[in-house]
Amino acid sequence: MCRPIPILTYHQVDTPPPAGTPYRSLVVSPGAFARQMGLLRLLGYQGLSMSALQPYLRGEKQGKVVGITLDDGYVNNLEHALPVLQKNGFSATCYIVSGQLGGSNVWDHAKGIHPKPLMDADQLRAWVAGGQEIGAHTRNHVDLTALDDATAREEIMACRTDLEPLLGVAIQQFCYPYGHYAARHAAMVREAGYTAATTTQRSRSQASDGLYELPRVPVHQSTTLALFWAKVATAYEDRRRQRA
């Protein structure tokens, strides 16, 4: 892999809540998302799901590509992100918490974040039918580092075995909830049959990055279009990793 590859991280694509709301930064407005995807296309980038991106990450293909990921599986991803992705000819990976299909972000409630609906099985099928990919985010959105190994392994594997028969698609991608993991968890993900995993480490992906510890580029509510360009096309995020 010669050219650094940005893997974008989104959560909700929706109208941001009022100022002062916890984790407001993780809600990108539909208009901002549309402008960001439009800029990528204008600049000649192809937005790809993680499975479509893998040949580039392995150095088997070369091109001007960007990975697009959305964590947790909010209904607003289907409502607001999918039409924009389709308009631009892009694909993306949405990481799903299999134990909360049709539920809400229960892991956030104690932090003062209002419940937001998550996609149910039919909505996930609509996401896939729209040309997009489903990935795994554990069964219960757990901090793997707080679990014993047997429970961590079950959370990693069960998400895949929950989703595959339900949706009739292969679940090949994984994302560590909260970005918390250790080397043993990366090994568990590989042993469970996933082909890659993403983290919350900040950087564009480099040739030296392992497929089970891929860094990403966060996109926040406050990310201006100029900053978005810098995150994608320059070493802005790479330097953030060096300081971490």
C-alpha cells in the first residue's frame, strides 16, 4: 500500500441535538454528510466498504479510495446516509450490535444520552439491498478489555453467528466497541473468521498497519469541509497518531 488510505468513522447521521448534549460531536447532520461525500466524489475518491477496501489495504490494488464506516447501526444511517451513498456510487460498512436489533443505544443511556433507535432485521436487509455492508460490533457493545477471555470470545463470535443466518450475508468485518482491545482480542477476531477489524486509533491506514488493528479518521459534528479535506488528503490525522 503506497498511498495512505483514510477510513472514515461516523456514528449518527441526523440533526444534532442541542449544544451541551453529551456526545453531540458524534452526530453529523445529513447536510454535512452529503457535502462530505460530494467533496470526495469531486476530488476523485471512491468511497468503499471495508470488504471492498481490503485489496487496497493489502496492496493488491492501487487507487484513490476512502473507507466509510458507521458504528452502532442507527436507523438514521438508513434514512439519511444510504441515499447519499447511493447518489455518489459509494459503499460503506455499518457495524451492528446484534443483541440490540430494533432496540436502542442502551450502552449510552447512563451517560445522559437519549435513546436513539437502531436498525431491526428488515432495516438491515434494506441497508444490504442498497449496496452496503454489515459488520460486527459485538453482541452487546461491550468493553472487551473488561471481560474474561471466554466472555470476550463469545461476544466477538456471537455477533457474527447472530447476524449471518438472520440476514443471509457473510459478516467479515469487525469493530472494537469504544476502541478498547488488547492483542489477544485481535487474535480472537482473526480466529473467529473476520478478515479485518477497525479501531479508534487516529490516522490514515499505512502499509505497516495490520488488518486487525486498522486506524480510522473520525468525522465530528464540528468538522468543517476544509478540515474534512485535511483529514482525508493530508497528514493531519497521521500526526494525531504520532502524538498519541
